[in-house]
Amino acid sequence: MQARDTLTVTFTDRSQKFQSFIVNLDSDKGAIWIDELIPREGDRYANQGESFRIDAWHEGIHMRWNCPGASQVMLDDAPAYAIPLPAELIYHQKRGAFRASVRRTADIAVEMVHPERDRRFTCYLMDLSATGCKVRLEGDQSKSLKPGEEYPNSVLHLPDMGRVEVNVEVRHVVFREDANETHLGLMFKLQSAQAQRSIDRFVNQLQREARRLEKEDLF
């Protein structure tokens, strides 16, 4: 609503698409108000109580939800439509960078270091992309590591490339009780051009290795 992102409205069993915008939101009443539809023919379908689907895009994220129908209301002396706040919606975000899996047996270490807080964690790569990585470390560290924390003096120990110094930000923290491991999603921030080249080369190497194994797999 704040971004004035366009909504695409598609009525059930109709192929024509209509446009609208969110003009008001009341989470207490569980209602959204949307503007009149463009083309105006859509208002007739809405007034007939036909169900419809809404698609919206915001910063590369696609959201979709279904509405059983709408009721016409007046908002600031202008006609609008009230629809129920969806109980669930589909959310799809395309990944901006290829993410290569890392074999567990490779044990490629990542040292997360925060010099000011005198904190250090040793993790192991699970996957790697040009923009971040997923790592695992032993035990439940979910209380020690929080999303949004930065570890500016961290190091990737990449095979054949040695130490690659990076600044990482914790994005996700999940404790896997079945494996007694904490899994972290890390984002790289402001690393040097040399570090970026090393990461890109290693991701390409992992990608080539994955393709080679696929070709060798007879099943």
C-alpha cells in the first residue's frame, strides 16, 4: 500500500486482467480496501460478487492470494471495494545468485569473528553463492547468534585459495534438534574485489563439479 504497487485482479473463469491498488488496510477488522478496477468493466464483475485472484509484485517478490468476493464501500467519499485480509498467500522470490551445494565431507571451515565482542565461531559450509552462504555448527547456538549481527573479521578457508577475508551478516538461525546442529544463513557485506573473485571462482568450481557428477550418474 505504501509503495502504491499495482495489483493484478483476475476473476475466476475469466481471462481478462484488471488493475487496482490497496487504498486502506485495517488489520483489526481483517479487511483490505482496494480501488475501483481498471478497465471499469471489472467493477461490474466485483459488484456481482464474483471471486477473484490478486497478484502483486514488490522488489522482485511475487505475492498471490484468492478472494471469495468483494463488497463496495465508500472511502473518503470515493467508491472502493472491501475484501477480507487473506488467511494465507503464496510468496515467491527468485534467487539473485546461483547457490552451489558443498559436500558435508569437504569440511570447509568458516571462522566468524567479532573483535569488539571477542566472539568467535567455527562453522562449516553447506552451500555458497556470490552473495552469501549457509553454514552449520555443532550444538544449539540459536541464543548466541541473532539475525542482523555482523561479524566483520570473518574468514572463508577455501581449498586451493587459502584465507578469504569477508564481512558477514547473520540472516537466519535455525537449530536442527535431530542433528544437534545450528544452521545459519549468512550474507556477505562489503568484501574486497579480490575476495569476491575468489568466491566467484570457487562457486564456478563447485558448479562444474556438480555438472560432472550429473553426467557420470547413470540413473
